[in-house]
Amino acid sequence: MSCHAGFVFSDKFTTYRFRDDHPFNQMRVILTKELLENSQALLDTHLISPRYATEDELALAHSKTYLQAVQKASKGMLSEEEGMEFGIGTEDTPMFEGMHEASKLLVGSTLSAIDAVLEGHVQHALNLGGGLHHGFERKASGFCIYNDGAVGIKYIRKKYDYKVLYVDTDAHHGDGVQWAFYDDPNVCTFSIHETGRYLFPGTGNVNERGLKEGYGYSFNLPIDAFTEDGSFLHVYESALREVVEFFKPDVIVTQNGADAHFLDPLTHLSSTMKIYERIPQVAHELAHKYCDGRWIALGGGGYDIWRVVPRAWSQIWKIMLDDTPFEGNLPENWLEKWQKESPVPLPEYWHDPDGSYKPIPRRKEIEEKNEKILEKSLQLILNQKRFNNSF
């Protein structure tokens, strides 16, 4: 299968930068783009130039009071005490000069991806600058100032009136997007993530189902720490297929955090590159089956920016193009250039060799716990189908 896809990019994505030692580093987008170019998979004709989101567009998902606070912080005019009310100026989400402009570019880049797909210019669009899923209506959280996914979905609902399925495979629960649509039956959210017992933000339980008219349209798979490829992919694919068949969306938006990998410094999962080959394949298949191919993919977490993120995110683009993941060796020119900058040895292959991490002693126990979570989730989907069919 050969598809027409668009890659949203700007060098200015790197202006979203808290400080030099902060784990959120948009240099990973540059590394990914160059890896794709060196692999002859990304051409200038694929590129989509992003725009800045307008104040009215930002207000689709954020309060005007919050937007004003971020603008003040952007100019160094917001005190630390004032910032705490809005979650900015914290250890996770520090203030920085120009933060409003940098943030509204990331939101605008997602809106550019959405318009490219929904106006029929491309079938799929990838915006690795986006995926900031922890931002709330009036508060920053977890490295996220403005929530481009929430703004983007509100934009889709307002401009195109499409039913939206939001799929989040970041190791952290997609809380900001979930809560933004918790009472909306036209937006279904699905998140697979490391259980909140051990990891920020501590939410994303199976019983978080939605409110009022939106009850039954929120789905969560909180998997156990040290989950490996087989269990991750089994519960993810089994549940997602049921969710899509139940909801029948008009468009799919995916958040593609690359922090479930065993090398990620901020999480406790034990996945390899195998999941980052399969995750986009499932989204690609389902988008064509249910949505005439309409699929917008965003970035997200991922804090090993040298060894993991470029390979994982490159696979999304490759799947968008021809549904076949990269295999074999990474391009030598990319390795030669970036090994000089990398503080760790770069991988030579697209895949992770067998035995890359120590065996997990609780493997069977972890798989059994994940299977129980899957069973609960599937039962909830079945119950919701029965409820909807009764009317």
C-alpha cells in the first residue's frame, strides 16, 4: 500500500525548551527528520509548514485567564507565586522566555496537520512537534503548556463535525485530553500507559469511564511496570480493535510517546522497538478500514532522544508511506554525524537485538495482571455496546 502523507516541520520547534538539562528536548524532532532524510524516506515534497495557533483557537481548550498568564510568563512578567496557580514555574514545567510563542507554534502545527488531512491534501499527517497531552484548561502540567491534542480535537469538532477517536500510547496517561472530553460522546479517548501506581500523573484507571453523555467513551489500559513487548501489544491491539469497532470514528488522532522503551529514563516499562513498528501499523490499518484513511499522528513523550526516539518516530512515517517498517542498518551518514554529539553509543540497527535488557523475573505475573486489565476493559466495551444498542 502506498499512501500520500504529509510531515509537519519547523526548525522553530526547538524554541520550546525549558532549560539545557531538562528531559523534554525537541532536538529529537531534528534527529528524526534527518534520520528519515538520510534513509531517503522523507523528501521536501512531503513537508508541511506549520502556522501559529490564534488566540481564539487556543481558547477552544484553555481559559483566557490561563492564556494571559502564559503570555506574561513569556515576557518575564509573571511572579513565581502567580505562576504556581497555573502550573508554570514548577520543576517539571519552568517558565522560559518566549514560551507562549513556542507553545502556540506546536498547537498550530497540529492544526496544520489536521487541515491537511481533513481538507483532502494528504491521507495521513505526522506532527512530531505535538502530543503535549498533559496540559489542562487552566494549568500546565508534565512538560506541557498548551495541549495541542485537545485544541486540535476541539477544532475538528467545530470546523468539521467529525467523530474523533484519540489513541494515546505514551507511557504516561493521556490525562489532559481525556478530561477535556470526559463528557463528550463524540470524542472517544483510549490510553494505554504504565499504571499510575508508580508513574506520573497517577490517573488512567480502568474505571475512568466518562461523565454524563460522555460516559462510556473513555477507555484506559493501565499496564504493569516492566511490561514487555508481547503483553503490551496483545492488550493494546485486542482492546483498540474493539474500541474502534464500537465507536466507528470519522478520524483517528494518535499520540505517539516513545517512552515505553526499556531505555527511557523516566518510565519503568520494558518494551523494545518491536512495539514502535506495530503501533502505527494498527492505527494505519484501522484508519483505512473505518475513516477513509484519515489519520493524524502526533509526537509526545520520549526522553532517550538519541537511541530511542528517532528510530521509534521514524517508523510512524514509514508506515504512513507504505505500511512497511524500516529494517536492517541505520544509515551510516546519520550515525557518523550524530555520534559526535551523542553522550551514549548510538544503535546500529532499526531493531533492538535480542538480549538487550536483563530478563524480567516477574514476567508471568505481569502478563497475568495485564490480561485481567484487558478482560475488564473488554467487558466495559461490551457493556457499552449493549447499552447503546438498547436505544
